[in-house]
Amino acid sequence: MSHANRGVVYMGPGKVEVQPIPFPELALGKRKCEHGVILKVITTNICGSDQHMVRGRTTAPEGLVLGHEITGEVIECGRDVEFIQAGDIVSVPFNIACGRCRNCKEGRTGICLNVNPARPGAAYGYVDMGGWVGGQTEYVMVPYADFNLLRFPERDAAMDKIGDLTLLSDIFPTGYHGCVTAGVGPGSTVYIAGAGPVGLAAAVSAQLLGAACVIVGDMNADRLDQAASFGCETLDLRQDMPMADMLEPILGEREVDCAVDAVGFEARCHGHDHGHEQPAAVLNACMDITRAGGQIGIPGLYVTEDPGAGNEAARQGNLSMRLGQGWAKSHSFHTGQCPVMKYHRQLMQAILFERVDIARAVNVQVISLDEAPRGYADFDGGMARKFVIDPHSSVAA
């Protein structure tokens, strides 16, 4: 089988291009990948994690094919694939997992031990994550297909909900994971730091988990309006006042039960210093406003190296975090990649049975592959949208 193929390629800080790339093969290096499949990509999303690389805030090499949020149609299966068939429409977890190692067997698929020689855990099209080709492409290869892929049960129903289902590859499970690890449950009061797509997905997830009050903080008015559009309270962090003072009129108290950091290492101070980058600002704020004994989920990305940071410590991934504050309040912290497979089937059911409207909440906008560079620029400018690339005009049709 041979087709042309194109993909979104990182060309250096601030620049991506759509370029011809090789058509994928069922191969890992020089050996056949009989447990893999080749997908015709139906949708592939631009993620805030991609944006970190494109801004030049990581050690990503030029020429990297981007994209780890992939939904596609199977067009070719390796010999050893038993349960996935050509024609299936599937969601691809962004974390690649072998299904065989200790961590995979424990359900910790975000830190698989066999798919990245550099460290535990791998992802498509991402720096230091195993060298896997990304999926902002027309076609892509997925290994360990029987283990990794989530097959949608019915084609027409899947295409009818594709704007929602495309979010199962990353941001919906990631936001949900942030809430689960923060201890969100019925009657909780929850603070979500960041109203980007992951923060909005976390806010929807908190509602799905039964939170009584979901409060979203950001410095972008459009994104705060988007959070308010589906019932969240909002904090405009451009205001020069303590966050506890902002919470009190909403809750009648100055703390929340739990918090979710959906911002990560490019965090900025709020108030009069809101333009000043401070990588630990969100973590410290979450400790300040979370009750003693509360939990803080941290799905926001933190990196081991940040070449674009403003000081040497942050360039090495060292943050000025007030851990003593968290220790004194007996906080629990949970970090790391979301193990997508832990949640994606349940969240698929919530979408198909119309228990959640995640595409509306994160404001999905479908664009063509050729429009991807503009999508990156608009997203970097703070536009309150989740850009979903439609490489074959499958969604448009």
C-alpha cells in the first residue's frame, strides 16, 4: 500500500509548516511491526503541549512531525493484530504503551517501560518521548494496536459525535484525570487553574463528577467567558487582589476542597505582576487556597528542561515551590501524564449517551491540514478555541 502523506512539521521557534512526509510503514526501525496498524487520520488536534514546543520552550529538534491527539480509520493491520480490523474508527491514546511491562499491567500506561529508551513513557510527535512520528498528518502508524486503540462501536454514531470523540485521545481524559486525582466528588468545591482546552475539559469533568461549584481562573477574558458559558464561576486573575478574597464572595469561605493545575510550567503571576512568568505560581496559589487535607491534581505540563526560561534554575526544571506550605496543610499532589486508557471508554460512553457536551465546552473549531499553521498562531494568541485538524475533509463531508 502506498499513498502520498503530509504532516505538520516543527521548523524552529514560532514556525510550523505542512510538508510532504513518508507514508507510514508497519515497522519499528529495521524490524516489522506486526502488532501495529496504519490509520487514515480523521481528526488530529492541536494541543497546548504542542504549543510549548512551537514556542521554543523545549529541546524539540527541527523537523519533528507534530501531533499526539489522533482519531482515525484503520486501513492496514499487521499480522499479529487480532481484535482491530480494517474499517474500524478508533481513538488513539496519546501515550504509547506496550501492554506487557509492569507499569502497563498496573494500568499506568503513561509511564510504559518499553516504548522510550530515554525514560518511562512515550507519545506521538513529542520531544524526548521516544521519537515516534506525530499524527498531525494524513496517515500514521500506531503500534500495539490491540492494546492501545479504543474502537468506536458504530461508524455513523461516531462520525455524528466526532467533534466530541476526538477529544478522547488526550484533553478530556487528561482533564478528568486531574479532577479524579484532586479528589473531586459530589458536592465538592473545585478550583481549576487555567481556561485553556485542558482547563475547560477539567471543568466539564468536575461537573460530570458531581462538583457543587467549579471555579475557573485565567487572565484571558475570552477564555473565562467560555468557562462561564457552561456554568462555571470565574476568577479574572488580572485583578490585583488575593485569590482567597476573590473566592469568598462565591463560596462564602476562602478555600476550596480541591484544585487542578491545568497551566503547567509557563505559569504567570496574577494581579499587577500578571505579565511576569513564574513557573511555580499556579502550584503555590493552589496550595494557598486548597483546604487543609485537600488534594491537588497536576495535569499541566512540567518539563525537565526549559531552554526559554527566565532564570537558570527554571531552565533546569527547578521551581521555587513552597512545598512547606503544602506539607503544613497535609496536601496530596498527583503529577504526570494521564493514563488515557484508564478513562477513555467510560468517557466515550458519556459522550455517546449525551451525558456531556465536551466539544461545546472547549469550543471545537475544525480546520483543514493546510490551515494548521494559522491554527497554531491563533491558539498561541489566546483564542478560546480547540483547533481540530480534518486532513481528509472527513468531518466537513
